[in-house]
Amino acid sequence: MKIVITDSGLGGLSVCAEVESIANKKRLTEHLDLIYFNSLPDNGFGYNNMKDDEEKAEVFNSALNS
């Protein structure tokens, strides 16, 4: 199973860490692909600055297909 968590700050990263911790405790990590996707890698560019929903979908799909 692939889980992609997206966020523009440390809140999403802490959520990702919590999901990983729970998965480890329940021994669910063997078939788990957990990805944190930083949606604001730079102050001048990020997911919310993309031109339209189509571009956002392309970027998100590329993370899912990685």
C-alpha cells in the first residue's frame, strides 16, 4: 500500500512520523510505502502556486507513481 502525505510545513511531517510509528507497532510496514511530499519546497514556489488543478494533479500523480 502506498500512502502519500502532503503538507507545506512541519505539521505534515509529524503526521507522517506518527503514521510510521503506528504502522511499525502494528507490524504493517512490510508492504507499506509511506511518502512525505513537501508541497512548499521554496517560498516562491509550491503546490498552491501552481497554475491550475491539472498541474497539481500531474505533480500529485507523479508522487503516487514514484
